[in-house]
Amino acid sequence: MAIQKPLASDTAMEEMTFPEFEALMNATYAAANWDWKKTAEAVVTKLAAEKVPFTTDDVWQVLDALPVETKTRSAIGPVMRKFEREGFIRKGALRRSRRACNHRDKYEWIGV
């Protein structure tokens, strides 16, 4: 299976090796607030069950309305990768981000 390079506009991120990237994702996930992780996982579970393509923008739309927070918004990446590795979601097409802070394309995720 080919390893897809992470989407990033940051040159340092594009030059990262896969083991470095995995270590960064693991550290980000470990540092995230436990309540936030559990809530984010519940939101992804619900969206995946609907079998309609969604992006992390959709996950954040739900999370932003709830009383949970985490230090860094990048913690959503490891949550999505965890669900992908466990076979609950798969990557779909690329879609333009709706978030004002991040204009790059994002993957749609589809519940399996």
C-alpha cells in the first residue's frame, strides 16, 4: 500500500519522513484533552454512521458547539487517522476547506 504524503502548505511538514510524521501525530493525540478526544471520536462515529461524505470541517462544526476544548486543533488529524486505521472510515475525494483559517483542500471521509 502506498503511503500518502500528508496535505500541508508548510515546507517542513512536506519534507518529513513517514516515521517522523507518525511520531508527530502520536504526540499530538497523546497531548489532546481526554474529554475532547472522546467527544471527537463520538462525533466521527456519528458522522461515519450516516454514510455521507464529511470532512474535518464538519466534525469541527459539531465540536465547536460543545463545551469541550483541546490545546491544538491539529489533534483532529490523529483522531481521523485512528478511525481510518481501524477501518471505520476511508478517504474519498478532495474538497475545498470551508474554514477561514485553512484554505487548502481536505479529504472527504466516508463511513465504511
